[in-house]
Amino acid sequence: MKRFFSTIILMLAFVSLGRAQGLPSVAGVTFGSRYSACKTILDQRFNGGKDSYQNSPTMLTYYDISFAGEQFDYVNFEFQVEGNATYLYYISFLRSFNLSSAEYAKQQRDRLYTVFSEKYDFRWSGTDEDGFKYYIFGHSPNNREDGFINIKTLKGETRGGKMKYWTTLSYGPVNFVNPSDEI
């Protein structure tokens, strides 16, 4: 019962926050939206209006897409689940580059920086353990001290185990489910 009431209070807080400040939207979908509503909009945007087959009830994935003037290998829209409810909470656009193409990965990252600096508050930048820069923009709706948008280049493996450079553009997370409610 306590969990039920805390969930209701959390949902009401986000509804009032959403109305007062407006939850962020990306590619036509708003954070906190349910899976089925997002799928309809994103199928239109990234799948030519055709109903897409999706492997997961908690993630929508689209391949070979264009966004913010750049090409990406794929994008993931991730959802938190509580009971029968789903909430869009994290979005990541990813593009891979061969190891001989690190400069191209950095150039894409820096072009994204230029585009995003025209629309969002630049918050901070840094350098990761491999020496690659990253940029943070905006404010998280959960905590204004946290950033909302992360643009970076990194070195990592593909699902097949091949090393690549990756340029990533991620939004969130915007949490709707309290992690302590899950335990």
C-alpha cells in the first residue's frame, strides 16, 4: 500500500512538473510518454510510417537514421516500467567508426556540439579516460544540477566484439520510477 501511494505521489509530481515546466521532447516524443504512443510517432518518423517490429517491450530501436543533420547507425528509446505503465526515460543516438577513422568520429561530435550550443545551455565539458572530449548541455528535469544532453566520442566494442569508435548523443535519464520501489 505504501508503494502504491508513493507511486501515485511520484506520478502526480511529474504531471504537475510537466505542466509547469514542460517535460522535454526529442524527435516528436515527450519524456514520460508511454511505449505505444512513442512507437506510433517514431514509426512515422524513422520507419516511413510502417509498423516496425521491435524486439523489446522496454526499448524502441531504429536503424540508419538521420537526426540533427547527422547520420546515425541506430537510436534507442528506452522505457522504465512500473506495473503496466511505461515511461520514456532515456534516448541514445549512436554511430560507429572504424579504428582508422577517429578523426571522423571527433568531427561528428564537434558538429553536434555546434548545433546544440545554438539551442541549449552549455553546462560543461571534460575528457574521458581515453582522451576524448565530451560535452554536457541542458538541465535534467529530475535535478537541475545534472546535465540532460551528453555528446561524446568513445572507444568500445560492437555486439559482435569488434572494437570501434562511437559518437553518441544521449538525452536523460529522466526517471519516473523510483529505483527503491523495485526492491
